[in-house]
Amino acid sequence: MKNIGFIGVGTMGFPMALNLIKNGHSLSFYDPFTNNKTIEALIEAGAKQEKTIADLCKSKDFLISMLPIGEDVKEVALGEGGIINQDNTDLIYIDMSTILPADSIDVSKQLQTINIQMFDAPVARLVNNAIDGTLLIMVGGSLQDFPKIEEILKCMGSDVVYCGAVGSGSKMKLINNYMSIVSNIVTAETLSLVHKSGIDQKLAIELMSTTAAGKGHMNFSYPKKVLINDVGPGFKNVLALKDLRLAIEHAESEGIELTSGKSVLNIYEKAMDTKYKDLDWTAMFNFVKESNNLD
């Protein structure tokens, strides 16, 4: 059993804290903005409410925070009444908020000056996963000391993945969400075009689930081509551009605005003046890397 302090028992933090208690850990919590219902439920489960971070830090092995924004994390960690100004430095701080990696790294560096070790461990998936303990947790911090926190994190998540040095968990979370959020709009535009075109939605989804459209390039086309350094033309970029233009023109005739497609059109058009014109469409990975001066 570990003595854990939990900061931020909101929509996600509340069920996460409950799962720590259910797994036999001693838990105290601090959240001046939470409601009475949450407070009562946590106390009934066996937790103790603390009124200040100073009280929360006393005799704790671990502190966990789950907060809305980076400024909140910096305040509880580095503020006048924050973790950095408490007597107990013999603890590990785990921030599970989704914030800028630069903020995670900065907070970690400052806490290291008083020998407090920090891990960033943001989560993915939904509230239901927080409730049943099946979150995906992406961890940044010391690989050597990662086992010290792994068991605690597994109380809250079914998939706990070590991603690298401090800040790497936050980086991986934002990278994952970037792709998910952008592809969400592409999916919405695509299914809108399906509807307006008079194509059965179920048929379209089943069909696209057999192609890169539904399987995703990381699962379907990239492993077979560019990721094994094969960019020989299977489907040339010049043909991809032609089909993209046709899709946009068809959508316009149907009264559908393909905003995502039009933004991508510019990138393909730039590639037409390079060697990538007649290379495989997955070679756009290399084109984008070159455009950003990456090796």
C-alpha cells in the first residue's frame, strides 16, 4: 500500500482516484473546486480531504495531479503554496494532465532542484475507461525509476506505455490527439459526401474499411512501402493529386465543402515540382520531412 496525494478530482480525476482506493492504496485529495457529491463519495470510499497542498504533501510517497491546463499544474507544483515549497521532498510527482511538453519539462527541472522526481503521464480514452480502469497512459520520465510508478498507474489504466524522457508522455499524447482530431474532420467530411452522393453509408463504411481510407496509413500502406524504404510507384502522387481534385470537384457539385481536402491539395501541388511527383503516395512522408528539414 502506498500513501498517495491526488490533486484534481474532476470528471476524470474522480474515478481515477477511486480506482487507486479500490486497489488498496491510502489516498488523500485536494481540490478546492470540486462539488460536495464528489467529496462525499471519496470520503465514503476511504479517502481523506485536505484543505491545502501543504497538508496533502505530508507523509506521501506519491503525488498525482489531473488538472485542466498547464498554468494549473505550474501553480500546484511551483506556486507559493506548491509542492516545491513543502518540507516533504521524499516523494515522486506524477502529472497526468494534458499540457504542453515544454511545461512538463520546465516543472520537472525546477522540482529536481529539491530532488523531487517527476513523471508526466497523460491519459487517453474516455470517462468510461477512467471509471473501469482501462485508460491508456503515456509516460515520460526516468526509465530506471519507471517501475516505481508502474504498479500505481496500472490501477488506473490497462495500457501503461513508457515513451521516453520527461515530456515524452505529453508529446505522445498530443501527437496521438493531433491525428485523431484532424482525421475526425476528414471522416465527417467523407461521410457527409457519402450521404449527399446517395451512397448507402453502411456500404461505404464496410468498403472503406478494406482500404487505406478505413484501415489508416500506419496500419495499411506505410508499413508496406515508405517505412521499409520502398517508394517505388504503386500509386503515384500525380494520380493521387488527380483523384483528390476530382473528389473536391464532385463534392462542390453536391454542395459539400471539403475544407480538409483543400488544405491538403496545396501540399500535393507543391510536390508536383519535385521528384515526388512520380513516386508512391506514401513517399509524401519523406516530402513532408524534407519540407520540415528533418533527416
